[in-house]
Amino acid sequence: MYSHMEGASWACAGGCAETKNRLQALPQLTLHVLINSVYTSSLTSSGKLLWRLVFCNLLWCLWVERNKLRFDGISFHFQRLKQFFILALRDFAALYFKPGIAFQSTLPIFIILGLSPLSTRAPIFIPVHWKRPPAPWLKVNTDGSFQDENHAGFGGVFRYCNGSFKGAYCSKALAKSVIEVELLAVIEAIQIAKARQWNNLWLETDSALVIHYFNSPLLIPWNLRVAWLNCLQTVKHFNFRISHVYREGNGVADRLASYGASHVGNIWWEALPDFIADIYGGDLISSVFYRVS
């Protein structure tokens, strides 16, 4: 007897086979095909450019998220990925399109991003690399890492004028914002230099706000103000310099900060740790990274 269940099973099998045949009939979707194919032929030139930016930015965001899951031990949250993607795309697209009012006839994403499809501009590529300090300076690069209050840390690395390793540190932090971990990284660097009597200290950070706080200490978050004022008194007894570096030239400190965020306690290394050896070696040979501006 032919039952409804048998009929449903037959229909499912037939439907699956038909779907499989249709999928096999589709052309192979390589990255090149997705970016430069008939699927985007109906778009304007500015629409095609934005589509490429969307696609490449999505791949980059997925790669960053994958690294967070694998190396920082955090759990996946779609809303976090979505917000990160939109913010990153907005910054990235702003390098190619000027802000403006998008006409209703253009792609809605131009309106969402607040960009004009009629005002494209060529990006500027700035070469960035870590620079050795002149003798007798000892340079310390610092950075902070902040995912949320449970995943925050900071780190830094001391290097001689010839680029050789002097020491490195990292720590998990109790902080409520990115600027707090950036400040904690600097405070720790100055305290280490004081304890070890490293009096020719060149501090380098990728946070312009931290540099501003050296001249305007009263703008410091109240919970760090006393520690910051103590540091300012300490550096008065140093030969002290401070400079800004783009994050592309601050990779060693960035990796140390991420390590601190995912490991409990304070850590100090007298010898170069393995997990920063590759990027440290790149700095030694003045590897150039390009910043899009």
C-alpha cells in the first residue's frame, strides 16, 4: 500500500536529486568570479568598487574573528562580528569615497555608509616600519588590547639602539575601556624602567590620546590619575622621549598585549618569547607595512 510517508520520502529524494543537479550545473564560484563576473555587470563603476571592498572586508573580518577564536579563546557572537564588519567597512570605504549624500537610485549601502558614489578618490599608501632609536636610547613600544572587561590586557617590549631584545612584559588588566589598557601599558613600562634604572627611555605608542595625556594629565580617567601623575614625576628624572607610531609599526607590542589579555597574571621575559619571534625579526630587518590613508 502506498502511504503518505512513502510519498514524502520519494518527494524528498527527488527534490534533493534535482537540487544536486542544479548545483552541479552552476559555474565554479572562485574569488575572481565573485569579484569580477556577470554577477556585478549591472552595477555602476562605483558600485563594483564598493562590492569589491565589501567582499574583501568580509574576508578580512572573518579572518580576524577566526584568530580571536583560536588564539584569544573567546566565543563567537554574530552581533559582534556584524558590528565589526560594518564599522570596518565604513572606515575602509571612506578611503575611496568622499562623504556625501547618496541619491535614492544608487545602492542603498551608500546611504547606510553615508558616502557619495559620485566622489571617488584614490587612497594614499603610507609606508610604516619600526625605527631603531639612536644610542644611548632604550626604546619601549607599548600597546593595550580590549575586547571587553573580561578580555583586557597590555604589553610592551624594550629594545636597544641596535634593535636587540632587552625585555618584554604583559599582563591581564581590570579595565573598562581601550584607553585604560593603553595607559596601564605605559605606566608599567615607566615603572619597569625606574626599577631597573633604565634612564634613557624612549616611549613609543600607537595611541595619540596617550601622548596627549602627557601634556594634559587632568583629562586622565580618575581611577588612573594618581598612578599617571606619579609616572610623570618619575620621567622628570629620565632622559625621556615619547613618539607616535602607526599600529602597523607596533606589531610586537600589539601581540604582547593580546597575549596578556588571554593569560592570567603579570609576565616578564628576559629572553625573546617564541610567539613574537616572527614579527620581532621583521622589525629587525625593517620590514615595511603599508597603511591606507
